[in-house]
Amino acid sequence: MERGLVEVADELARIVRSGPQDLTWQRQYETVGQLVDDLRDHADRLRSGDGSRLPELRYLLLPTGPLNEIAISSGWAGRYVTLANRFDALYPGPG
């Protein structure tokens, strides 16, 4: 699997673990622990060559998607945009 995708998922998990996260404006995750576990699962699967959850990670990174909402309300919107753009360049999606 593309190493860059693993790096994006790992960096997202690091950011989320690094400080408090405001989950108010999204409905995907009830706790930061759930979010961290999900991001770790994405990274672990990608690391093992399993891209089956890439469409889900793409959804999380969409504008107004869960990670966008969390990033904006938690103060790391700039880092989010950089990672989301990198993800889009590495995984343009189907079609």
C-alpha cells in the first residue's frame, strides 16, 4: 500500500492523541478514544496492504466530514487541510 497513505493516517492519529478534541460538530464519534481507535485501524490496515477502508477514510476527510469538523473546532484546521490534500493526491478515489 502507498506509504504516504499510511503516513497520513498515522499523522491524523498523532494529532488527535496530542490534545483535547472537540467532537461537538460531528456525529461519527462519541469519544476521542473511538476516533483514535478508528484512525489506528485505518493505519494498521494500510500498513498491511489492506485498502478496503480507504473509501471510509476518504469520507472522514471530506470537506464538512467528521475530521474537518473536529479539526476546525479543535484548532488544527491548517494541518487537516494539508493532510486531506495529501490524501486526495495519493488516493483520488474510484472512477
